[in-house]
Amino acid sequence: MQVVRNYLNKGSFTIEAILVTSFLLITLFLFCFAFQLCYQQVLLTETAAWLAQVVAQNEGKPQPFYYQGSLSELGKENALMKELSLRLSKSSLRPKEVIVEIEPRANFLQSEIVVNITQEIKVPLGHLQQFFSGKTTWPLVGKQTAVCVRPTDFINHLDLFVEWLSKGEMISAALFKD
């Protein structure tokens, strides 16, 4: 009797082993994909910082730039965008779409250059995500700002401010004579 019982219970561990093994493999795959997304985010941020620094170091006033399209078409814009395309192609994840924005901002004392690089990455089981968010891709954004302070501009603005104050004192003295 004992031999028959062992023979009938022999295959009971196979179903549990299949479930546990498949769960572990799926978990391992998701961890690897999460690490690839983290690397892609770091790469985007590093590339945005590099691009902001290069644009800030160029002489003259930076122009706004906007690009939306594929990564391969980005290199056809100019030499700087070709270098940007080479830096972004280091990753193993290929984006569905790339958006590059360079926005110069200026105020009284300093100017800023804001660089946004957005990539739409396809995710596994994107159709499930499409049910909840309406998109099968996941956007990754790298944003950096370079601050440019030019001493000549600062001195020029300060000189104009002092001149404006002195004219204001002369006008107020003429209007409010006692």
C-alpha cells in the first residue's frame, strides 16, 4: 500500500514548481526592465545637462529650439543635434518618439537655458496600460537648466538702473519744490 501512495503523490510538486518558477522569472524580467528605465532616465538627465552647458557656452543669444520625431531623424538637424543623437543612442531601449526643447529665458541679471528631453518608451504589456492611461508608451523626461551670468550685462544693467534713479530724483525734485 505504501508504494501505491507514493506513486500517486509523485507529481504533486510539479504544478507548484511551475507556478513559483514562472513567478520568479517574471519578477526578474520586471526588475531588469526597471533598471533599464532607471538607466535611461539617468542618460536623459545627463544628456540634457550636457546640452544645456554646450548651448550656454556658445557666444551670442541662444535661439529657442523644438524637435519632435524619431531619434534617427534628430541627427539630420545640425552638428549639435547629431552629437545629441549619438549620446541618446547609447541605451538599449529604443524610444518610439523623442521631443527636444531648448528654451532660453532672460531676466534682469541673468539668463537661463532650460533643456527638456522627453522620450516615449514602449513598455511590456502596454495594452494593459493603454486600458488605464490611453497610451502604450511611458514618457521619460530629462530636464536641466544652465544659468548664464555675464558680467558685462550685469554692469550695463546696473549703469542703466543708476541713471534711471538719477533721472527720477531730478524729476521728483522739479515736481515737488517746496
